Amino acid sequence: MRKLFFFVILFFAISANAQINPNNVKSVIITNETSLLIQTNEFQLEVIPMANEKKNAIDYFEFSYFPTNNKEKWHHSYTVTSEKRMDLLTANSLKFQKYTGGNSGTTECYFIGNYIIEIEKQPYNIVIREFKTQEATKELANQYFNSTSILRDNVGLNWINEDHKISKNFDLQEDFFIGLGEKTGPVNKKGNAYTMWNSDVPAYGLDQDPLYVSIPFFIAGNEKTVYGIYVDHTCKSHFNFGAACNYSSISVEDDHLRYYVILGKSISEVSSNYRKLTGFTPLPPKWSLGFHQSRWSYKSQDEVLTLASEFKKKNMPIDAIHLDIHYMDACKVFTFNQQQFPNPKSMVETLKKQGINIITILDPGIKVEKGYPAYESALKQNLFLKYPNGTNYEAGVWPGLCNFPDFTNPNAREWWSQSVKFYTDLGISGLWNDMNEPAAWGKEVPSYIRFNREGHLSNLTQNRNVYGMQMARATREGAEKLLNKRVFTLTRAGFAGIQRYAAVWTGDNVATDDHMMLSFKMLANMSLCGVDFVGADVGGFMNPATPELFTRWMSIAAFTPFYRAHKMIDMPSSEPWCFGDINTEINRYYMQLRYRLMPYIYSSMQQNETPVVQSIANFSNLSTANYVNAFSDKFESQFVLGKGLLIAPVRSNAKSTEVYLPQTSNSTTWYSIYNDEQYESNKSYFVNASMAQLPIFVKAGMVLPEIIPQKIENTESKSDTLNLHVYYNQSGFYEGYLYEDDGISLKNKDLPSGTIRISGNSTKQEIAFQIEKTSGFNFPYKTIQFFIHGLTESTLNNVDDMPKPRTFEVNKQLFIANSANVFETKIPHFALKQDLYKVERIHKTTQSYFKFTCAMPQESFTLKIK
Ligand code: GLC
């Protein structure tokens, strides 16, 4: 009885102890005048301002929470390299200043740049405020209570360190949350919650979460303010954007918390700063932007060669064929099945001569098999993931029981990088990394599996999300070093920063309209998070596609950076000619249109300081006018490729659709690419959306570069003539950009490259373009053709009753318009074959364009049209 009494007392004592005590701030100090160190009874927080370059403004606040007295705890990032972090730290020259006047003593305020950090002390809470227009100073202190707060803690920090779970709540003052990379669901993620945990999810549901890739970065805001948060943890993490609650929160399953608050005046500026923090997508080999044909699997050398010749026969362009798992001997990576592929090297060479590149799949699982060289050598070097007792982790995948290289171990990466020589020796420079979540039959990888983590042993929770990225890194770095040229790497799993190592495709989707429409949102979302080289399996991976779905998907995906048709095993053939004559014709047209616009696509991939694929929300920067439409489910699959080509995806059987053409800062008009019809921006329209006429619009003021090689076979098909399609802009702003190089050499200072930049202005009497050309680079064009769309005979002042324009000047040399360079009134330039187009068109206008041809000038020049 006495014993029981004792336990009851103990129980109450423990419960009383376990009571939650609020975290109170004990001290705030400015360390070295550059960061703020806030001590509470449980943890300490360091707030560090950072900048991209030396200037009078900051671009980031790094927030690092560590247990009290253990500030030196190890934080390791695969995304923000320590060199990068150091650069950002040292570039900042602004210092925190304490505000000493006027407040209660329970709050401390610190100024820096345009920002104020306000720290509530009892209990701990923190607010970042921003002065929109001017630098924050003591004199402005009176206003500061009215200034915009960017982020405001809601209930402080939940610091239950023993559980390795740290959560952070914020006041829910945002109207939108966008980002998180490869996620399903709506563009605006407000009201939803997500988890970061790379997963193998065949035929994933339309709202399923998580998928294969984890990017713990989002942008949030309202009409007053915008910011980004990148949570720099590869561990399992959770994001709640007000899902049935009145706060937002982030939480990590780790023993400390580090995130970057990314500043910027607009969504694009925040996304651009995120890119500066985590790295840009390197310019891919040009061939990899062509069309890729894949299926699980083309099973023999003959089948592959026949497939290639079919593309030639059908006059359809192609740059790459993918070999799925059947090329291997019993699915063992770094082998070829010698019966089915007796001479892979000659196959690769033969195809290369036709401009077709072979891409082989690589899975991380290494079959446990005595005598299999890859297995033996990794075993000998002790490179596999381990159980706690030191034996190798084993799981079943395609080859049977496998061990898995620990890609968080630099030695394993190096081993893999060298093993890739098996492929590069055969002339293969395209490597497809699959199953790298890592996937294993039964899905569950035990949580106690040990990872090397760059010499700091840790578990699955910490490392699963980064496994695929480190595999892609080893593949990429190995192949690039071996070949000393650009290589193409593709991955299914990834983490923030994956853009530096590989293109990403959205895994095992399904042949449905819903999946097709979802994919474009996902791609824009990935691009917003820095991953520009993205695509989805065209036609849908699982299940057969209807002819309408396949063709529709082919046409829309022609404008996504990674363009690959892929199909599941045991499904009917799904090459672009398998769906009937009319569909073949339409597929060919859109494939060719992609190749015609390749100069634009390649240049857009190079000009990637902001996302290459943008949702309307991002593109229009959410001015009030665009706000509602940008997030309306009617329009959220729409995307803009590059600086101003808007694609409005439509379901397979639609005949017409409603599109929303957003407001942008320097033009108020959009043009239909097919007939030059003009549409005022910030309005929605019902437009033709028949199979042969996917709604595509160009922003007024854009200059689209185009080539029309005589035969469009692959990205090597050349043309002597460069077409520049100028879309007349009333507001006089023009932007055009063309980047060229040899398409394959690694980008460095010695790589010869050239750019053509077009800007312009217009008055009532004339339109003048400046065409700035890099000197010293040999563009392959002899002739340049300007197509001025939207220029009617009444656009320019008709002072003398003569049809205009009738003169044009190149570098002041005057030409009089003659029959070769007047208005063209035949079938509009970008329309599909005349007969198909005529049948499908509903708009009657056949607006014409003014065409002017001249020899390609050697240097920069001006063109005036009067
Ligand atoms: C996975 C991939 C798929 C591939 C298949 C066989 O499901 O996602 O693209 O075809 O494995 O390798």
C-alpha cells in the first residue's frame, strides 16, 4: 500500500513536471553586428541576414534553431553548399540595429535594411516586418506598428527535442501558398497539408501525397506582401497551410531547425532568389530537348533500329530512344542482355548517325549475386546501406534480392560515377535514374537502416528524401567527367537542388484526362521550385490512351521542356503513329512545331533566372486583377513557356474552351498563334480548342525565333533562314532573345556562343527595333526574315493615303516595299496544314503579317518600319 502511494505521488510529480512551460526569451544579442542571437530557456535562435551580392539590401534571413548550449550542432545541407552559404553571408554588409525607444520591455525590435525583427519575450514569439518603400530607421519607428508583417509566429515554437520533432506555427495571414515542387492538388495550396517523403507511387491519385520528389520550398503572400520559405532539411517534414486550422506550420523530424526566409518584391523575384540559393538548371544538351520515345520496354536491338526507321519513314522528328529494364541481363544494372542486344555499341553508333541518342535506365538496386561484377566490387568496398548490425540492407526489386549503394557516402558516389563508364564506353550519354526513392517491394524501407551521410551516420528519416538526388548526382558527375561534354540525366526521385543534376519526370501517371491536366500544374510547380527541365509521360504511363487523349497530350507536351512518350509493359503500342491517320498528322504537326520553335525553347532554358514554365499565378505576379483567375480551377493548368508563349491545355474531347489571358506589366494584348487574332489581356474568352488547334497565345511585344529546316528530323536539322516573329505591341515594348552554341560542349568560358537580343519601340509613324548581336559568333543563318504580326495597314499613320508600311530601313539604308516583302495574306504562319486548319477554324479573320527578308547582318543593326 505504501508502495502504491509512493507511485501515485511520483506519477503526479512527473505529470506536473511535464506541464508545458512557455519558452521565455532570456537574452537577445547582436553577434558581430551581423546576426541576432536569441536565447530562451529551451533553445536558441540565430537570425542571419544574407545577400546575393554587395548592395544595400538583403535577400534572405536564415533562421537556425538549436538546443540551448549546443549551437554547434551539426547542420548539413545537400542543397545550400557551405561555399554558397558563405558567399551569401559575406555579401551582406547591412547590420542589425537595436531600436531602443518607446516599447514595453516585453518586446525588442531590431532594424536591418527594409526589415524589422520584433521579438516578443514572454512567451517567445517573433515577427518580421517590412517597410515597403524605404529603409527602416529609428525615425520610422512610430510607423512600424503599422508596417506590413511578412511572417508572424503564431504560438512560438514547439520544441520537443527528445521526439526529434520541431514544429513552427505562423499566423495565417496569407491568401496563397504555392510551390513544394512535385505535388498534386490545386496551384494555391492554402487549406491543404503536405508531407515530404519520397515515395514510389505507381498510378498515384489526383490528390495523393507524397509523391517521388521532395522540395520543401514554398512562396506565400497576399496582396500586400510575398515571401518564400525554404526548409533546409532532408528529413521527413510536414507543411500545413491552414488545413482546417487558422495557422500555417512547418515541422521537421530533426533535432534542430533551419529555414531560409526568402525575400523579394514579387513571386518571380522570390523564385529567382531561391534559384540563387539552390542552383540553376544547367543548360542541357540540345538533343535532349527534342522528342524522346520510350516504352517498357523495346526488347531487342532490332526492335530499336526498326523503331528509329519508322520515325524516318513517318517523317516524325526524334532525338532519343529510351531503353527500359529489358535491355539488361536479368535487370542487372551495368549489363546488356547479349542475346537481345548483341552489339549495343554498333546500335548506338548507327542511331547516332541518324541523330538519335540512346538513353538507358539505371536502377539503384544491385542484385545480390556472386560473380556479378557490380555486386562484387561494391561489396568489397563496403558501399551498401546497412542494418544496425552492419550487414547489408536487402530488398526485392526488378532483379530479385538487391543491396543498395549508399549514395550519401562519397565513396559510393565515386564508385557509381566510375561504373557509369560501362555506358559511356558504348557511346551512351543519356542516363535515366529510376526507382531511386529508393523503391523496394513492400514499399517500407525499415527506419533503422544506416546511411553514411558524408561520414555522419544517420537513419532513413534523415536521408530517404535525398537518396535519389545523390544517385542522380553520382550519375551526372560521372558521365560528364568521362565524356567531357553535356550529358542527359533523368531522375524520378529528387530533393531541393535536384535541378543541378538531372531532369525530372513525374513518374507513373495514368492515361486519363485528369492526369494530363494535373501534369501541367505539377510541371509549373516544379519550375517555380527551380526545376526547369521537367516533363510527364506523354499519353499516360498506365493503361492505354484513347487516340484523342494521346494526340491532345502530344500537342500540349510539345511545349514542356522534357518531351517523352512512355508506356507501361503489356500495353498496346503507343508511338505517335498508332492512333489513326488524322491523329498522326496532328501529332506530326505539333512535334514539328516544337522543333521549329527549338531556338525559342533552347534560349528559354538558357535564360532561366526565373521559371521556364510558369503558372498564370506566377507569370502575372498576382496583381489584383489577375488574382481570382490565376487560382480558378478553370485556368490553373494554363502555363507560359519562356517569356511569353501561353498554352491552354484542354481535355481530349473538347471542341472549345475558356482561356484566361493574364495582365502583364508591359503589354495589354495577346495573339492567337494560329491566326494572329488579338485578345485584350485580363479577360477570359471562349476559343476554338479542336484537336488540330490547341489554344496557344503569344504576348504582344514578344519576338519568337523560329527555324523551318527543309526536313525536320532532329535537333541537328538546320535552316539557312532565321525567322523572327514580332508581335506588334501598342505599348511599344518588345523583347526577343536567341541564344546559340554548339549544343553539346560543357558550358564554360571557352564555349563559343552568341546571342541576339531584340528590343524595340513604336510611335504612330514608325516601329524601330534594335537587334543586338554578339560579335564573333558565327550564327548559321544567311537570311533573316521578320514577320511583323498584328501590323495592319492602318496601324501606322496613313498620312498620304498610301498603304503602310511601305518603307523599311536597315541601319538607315532605305528599302521600298515590293511584292516580296509586303503583307502576306495566305494561310497564317503557324496554322496546321491548310485543309485541316480550314475545317477546324471557327474564327473568320485571316489577319496577315508583314514580312521583310534581308541578308543576316554581320553586326548589331536597327530596323525601322514606316
Ligand atoms: C517504374 C518507372 C517506369 C518504368 C518502370 C520499369 O515504374 O517509373 O517509368 O517504365 O519502372 O522500369
